[in-house]
Amino acid sequence: MFKQIQETVNYIKEKTKITPDVGIVLGTGLANFTGKIKIEDSIPYSDIPNFPVSTVKGHYGRLIFGHIGRVPVVAMQGRFHYYEGYSMQQVTFPIRVLKFLGIRHLFLSNASGGTNPSFSVGDVMIIEDHINLTGRNPLIGENNEGLGPRFPDMSEVYDAKLIGLAEEVSEEFGLNLQKGVYAAVTGPNFETPAEYRYIRTIGADAVGMSTVPEAIVARHMGLSCFAVSVISDLGVEGKIEYTTHEGVIDAAALAEPKMTRMLLELIGRITR
């Protein structure tokens, strides 16, 4: 893997002069955030050696380099999922590449189903912890100490300082953000009512099919990680409705302005 990472990093560095400080992974329905980036270079995933290719609607499949204000950033306009048939190592490979391109902070976003009865469709939830229900871990296999330790600590996967700063931003701008625990499942089907009840019972406020593998790898490599979920549907008894991927995309798009405002403020403040 280390050889593949170096090969990929070398290729990307030939295509851009930007050394990013912040990496952003844009989830379902959130690709329009790139409109806030002063884009200088865009590389299709299909052109990048060793990179997977996005197969899911709403994931455009581009690596975008540019600036937010004076902050150099790289954004993944589309991510990869285990349910697409990729291994967990392939799903998280781009995060390792971003680290070696120079990022210090990783921002993750997703659309998810809310299991907390107090949540509404369109809410934005700051992820303060997670539960891995996928039955898979991207760190399984031979460990390369050049990437991270064999047994990484997971007591603070999501940066407490960034969470606190996000709460300050929320209060300052009246964004009314939620905060909670995210449960990751493999998908690709949405959950049954019994599964929603189970997920809520074990302590999760939202459930989705991404983010956790990427966060584990970020922690493995010592990256500061911050993640948010846009609540695109509800898995709450009495509020469960027929769910489609198109509906998830539409609901996520409604919440995108709130998420965008928060991320822009965070990126501007952590790099001052």
C-alpha cells in the first residue's frame, strides 16, 4: 500500500502546485460545496493511479484543489463505499493520499438517517463519536508503522477542539446544530424499522453507510478529524417513510447552506 500511496501522490503533485492544509470529503447531496472553493485544479478520479472510481449518483468523482480564503484545500467531490464492492482499504486509500499530500485537518460529511426522536429532516449533526456496525475495519492486515501504530487509540476520533469551535460558530450564527453519535452500516439497503430501533437502543443518533472507515484511518495517521451528518430521513417510530436515494439527495441539498456556513467558518478559524 505504501508504494501505491507514493505513486498516487507523485502523480497528483505533477498536476497541481497546491499543498493543501485541509482535506474535505463531500458526501451524498453535498457536492455543491465546491462552489465556495476558488478552484485551481480538478483531477478526475479515473485519471489518478490506484484511485477507485465513484459509482453512486451524486458523487461526481473529482479531486479538487484550490483555496477557501487564503487556506489551501483539497476536496473529494464524491467518496467510495464498501457496498460498491471496494475493500475497506480501497475505500480509505484516498484519505491516506490526502495525508501525504500535506493535510493536517480532515473534514468529513455525509447524509444519514436520524434515529433520535428530537431530530428533523434537514438538521445538521456534529458527530462526536461513532459505532462501527459494518463488521469490517480498514486497519485489518499487515500494519505499516510509516502510516500509523498497530493499535491506534480511539478515545477521541473526532477532534474535541473542533467540535467546541463548531458549537461556538453555531451559537454565533444561529445555526441550531445537533450533536450526537453516528452508527455506520454497510448498506446499500436502508434500514428496517427493527434495525432503526436497535441502532437507537445501542446509543446512536444517526445511521449511514460511510465516514467511520475514513475517520478510523484518519485517527490511525494522526489527523485532526471533524465530521457532520445531514439528516436526510428519519428512522423514528411513527415517522418512518418510504426512502429513496433521490429523496436523500434532495433532503441533503436543503441542509447544505447550513453545513456550508459552518465549514467555511471552521476552516477560516482553525488556520488563522
